Amino acid sequence: KVISLNIKHPSLTGGAILELLDAQDNVLQEKKINWADTNLVEFNRLRQGIYRIRLIYDINSNGKWDPGSYAEKRPPEKVVYFPENIDIKPNFDYALEWEIMK
């Protein structure tokens, strides 16, 4: 089973980390993406169950979420979630679209 996610965004630049989460918010798969290269991401080999998707704006492109720093006056990197849970059924592939408003 596959989730294909087409991400639409008005003006995102740089990188991001897209994470596939299980129902307990454990990270099952992670994809590092560069907006200049792709808007389409696939998660493969999924079992039946409930999944969530989280996107981390990787502002400094270091491949991980960074907390803010009060001393450096830097906010934490922004995190957004796909607006609904994805219920994977047997023998189905899923093509989803996600429009992110910055």
C-alpha cells in the first residue's frame, strides 16, 4: 500500500522534513525534501491502520527540527500536520493533495 502526497504551497523555499506517523505519533518513515526539486512524496510498504503526516520546515537545512533560542531571538522551526488522519485499508493506494498556507 502506498500514500502519494502532492504538496501545494504558495511560496515555500528551502527544505522540509515530511514524517509519516502511526496512531501513537511514532515516526515510521521520514523524507527530506527540497521544494525546488519536488512537490510529490511517496510513503511505501504500509500496513493497514491509521496514519498521520507531519511537515517540519527545515529552515537551516540540517535535517532535523530545531527548537528556538531566546538568547539568539530565533523561533523554533514550524511544524504543521496534514489536516486529517489517513485510514489505510487493504489493497488500496492513496493519492492525496495537501495545500499548505504559509
